[in-house]
Amino acid sequence: MKVSQKFATLIKNIYLSKQYGAQRLLSELDDNGRKLQSIDGLLKRIHKTGTIVRLPGSSARSSGGPCAQSG
């Protein structure tokens, strides 16, 4: 399930203030059947970039792998 902007902001604030992990956040806030993987991925993004939004050019398809190279 896709995480909404409002829910992602809430997760970011709780993660930064209380240092909860994905499983603890899921047990505290679960009301819509969200998956542990989606929250864990969001926490990894917050830890790495400090933001909840995707950065330009940060998709799995533009990873720079052998298929992405031209020529």
C-alpha cells in the first residue's frame, strides 16, 4: 500500500523524535493495513536523505545498470 504524504510526515516526525523502528511504528500507528516493508523503506529514505519525498532521478529504472548505458 502506498504511504500518503500526511502519514509519511507523521512517521518522519515520530521517527526523528522517538527513534522508533518500522515494527514499533507499525504497531503504534497501524489503522489501514500498511505493510512493514513500506514503512521500512520510508525510514531508510529518511535516514539516507533526510526527506520523505523522492529525489529527482531516484527510481529503480535509472539505477545506471548495464541496460541504462547507451552505445
